[in-house]
Amino acid sequence: MKNQFSKKSELKLVSQKQINRRNFVAFSVFGGVGALLYGGWRWLYKSPEEVAGITGGARKPLRRALNQNELIFKNTLNNNHLVQTYPKSMAAKNVRVNSNIGMEDDDYDANKWSLVINKKDGTQLKLGIEDLRALPKTEIVFDFKCVEGWDQISHWSGVKFSDFINHYNLQEEASLQYVGLATPDEGYYVGLDMPSAMHPQTMLAYEVNDQPLPGKHGSPLRLIIPVKYGIKNLKRIGSISFSDQRPPDYWAEQGYDYFSGL
Amino acid sequence: MKAIREKHSLAMRWAHWINFPVLLIMIWSGMLIYWANDEYSITIFGHTFFHFFPDPFYKFLNVPQRLAEGMAFHFFSMWFFAINGLLYFLYTVISGEWRQLVPNRRSFKEAWQVLLHDLHIRKMLPPQDKYNAAQRIAYTSIIIMGFGSLITGLAIYKPVQFYWVTWICGGYHLARVEHFILTAGYVLFFIIHLTQVVIAGWNNFRSVVAGFEIVNNDHPVNIKTADDEKSI
């Protein structure tokens, strides 16, 4: 131990000129690199916003970084990792309501609701809530995570998205890369990568705390996708479509990560 | 002629000065994120002593309504923070410099003496190696805190894929609290660190830029040469 320290801490005799030279070199590099770093920061901070499309609202280089992060975490990790579940007793009685975007239409008539599935061949499949209730029921108690930073353990029941796909013979649709969901008024819409949609814990939920969904939670049917932030858990599903291109996504247009996976 | 001693390695100096602005960006963007759910406070028996953070503070730093922006900056800069930190860690381990950094048996006792000395309560200073006992503890802690930020950060960022990391942190909710406390720790460290650097003076500061320090001759060392005599 002593050896290594004493070796490095050996005293050297140098002239003032040598000291000045070393100071000059070191502080020139220090200042130069500092100026470069500052310039880089200004460039990044002032870099132009991306062209609004499927995603929007973020600085171009940062959007590229978000998309790269998605590739890193999508390709290196296993999509079948399950979200931790909890006993029912831990579920919140008052489930937090954070937003009603896409549900602001006062004329909305819940009795006229139907779920429209846009199939690959261009035809539409229309389902009522009873059709979905007839499918095998599943439930989950998990920690719902909002992009804002809060989380809450809540209890949802419905039909697994993958069960729904298989029951209605939508396997061909599910072979595409993305699913798009939208509210009936198309005021809110999300895009999901297929592996996340087909995750065993993703469901079309029609109950919260064993009761039919109230309006504020997206009656009669909402998406519960525990591997994503709350922004992807669309309420009051009006339509489902499938595509190899990324479907429009409400929050991705406003600077948020498209993937938003946990 | 003057006597100098090589004090800080090139690798350590680069890592230090890259980390400084990157950490600053991480803290700033972290604040933009925290604002969206700013639920932490110091509350004892129902009385709130301090809320993180008061509105004028947010306004002054232009924090409100920038969550998406904060996340984009945070998840970009995190790579630089992580890679720079890991490279420094590897370098310190492989080069053996960790021996001068990690606290030893005497450090915890001596750190008290350093503290008392710095507060002008005690005259005598315990032995100063490259780092004194208080520095060893502080600088080792900050490295551990860096790891803590990476781990708690990963636990919040990917709580499903890295469920075991989240589990180690005591769950998602707690991981966010820990991540926040660590950040508060950096700010505290920064204030003390900066004060100490100012007090320690130019020779010390230069050693973190240029690598060497000038050794004054209060404690004469037997290094004088004939050459030396002449030039003086």
C-alpha cells in the first residue's frame, strides 16, 4: 500500500517556467473542453423541435434518444416479465381519476356504445359489452403507475387482450406490429407495440373493485396495460385497429416517449 | 525551483469534470419530472416544516409544466452519467487508487478530528494523506450514492423489466423516495464541497485541473540540490 502511494507522491523539482507551462496547457484544455461542453449543451437545448407526426413536441436529438432507448430495452429484455400483483385487500377503494380527455362529450350515450374492431381485410366487427363479458374473466391487483410520478394499487377485472384476440380469430391482425385504440369521439388515442398488447396481464377491463366501471373510469370498457404508464391505459375504448405502422398516440404527439414501457 | 507532487490522475480529473455538468443536468431535469407529482415534505407529527418545493422556487427556475421535456433530457443524460461513473469506478479499482480513497480503520475516529479542526474547535489536524479521513468518507460515500442513484433510477424507470431491482429498493414507491433523497444528498454534498474547495485555495483547486500541487517548504524535505541553491 505504502509503495504505490509514495511512488506517486514523489516530490519533483521544477522551475517556475515549467510550472507556468503546465498550468497553461492544463487550463487551456480545461477551458477548451468546458467551452465545447457548454456549446454542446446550448446546441442541444436550442435544437429544433421534431416535425410533428406520429410523435411531436420533443427536441429532435432527444426524440432520437428516446427511440434508441426503446430499442435497447425492447431488444435486450424479456417482454414476459410479469408485473407484481397484490392481495385484493391492498387495492385502493377510491381509485384515482386523473383525466377525462376523450370523454368530454356531453351527448355521449352509454347505451349506444359498441366496440368497433377494424380488421385487416377492411371489414368491421362490432361488439357489445355483453359479448366481452361472455369471454373468460380475469382480474389483476397491481400498482398503477402514472407518468407524473404517482402510483396506486388498484383492482381491475375484464378479459385478457390475448384471449379476446384468439376468441375472435384475430391472429392475423395480431401478427402486425402495432395496435391502435381510440375513444368513440377520437379525442384520445394510443398506440401499442404488439408484444405489450399481447402481454398476459394486458386486459380489456369492464370492472373496477368488482363493480362495473363508472363513467369517470371509462365505462363501459377501458384498457388496462400494466407494462405501460397510465397514459397508455385508454378509457372508454371505441375502436381497435391493427397496423405495421405506429398508430397515432395522444401523448407521444406532445413530447412523451412513444413506447412508455415500464 | 519549486517542489511539486503529482496528486490527481488524468482519468480522475476527466471523470470529475465530466460528471459535474452531467450531474447538474440530471438534477435539473429530475426537478422538471418531480414537479409533476411534488408530494414530498418534511412533516413531523402532522406539522409540515418544509415542502419540496415552494412555488416561488419553481417559478424562479422555470420548472412548471415541463414533465415531457424533463423526461427526455433525463433519459438521454443518464447514459453519460452512468458510463462516466462506471469508467471512473473501474479505473479506481484497477489502478489501485481506491486504497487512498476508501476509509480505513482509523478514518472514522480521525474524521471527527478533521471536523472539529475545520470548525476551529480543535487545533491539531490528524495526518493528511492524499485524502484525509473526512474526505475519504465523503468521497467514498458520493460514489456509493452514485450507484444508489443508478439502482433506484433503474427501479423507477423499468419496474417491470427490472422487477428484482425494484424489489431490492423496497418497491416502486419507495424507490422514488430514495432517488429523491439521494439527489438532495448531492446538493448538500455540493454545498460543503464547494465551501471546502474555496477554503483550501488555489493550489488544491489546480491539482484537480492540472494534476499537480506545489509543496511548500514548511516541512523541509531533503531534496535540495546544488542546482537548486544556485537558482534561488
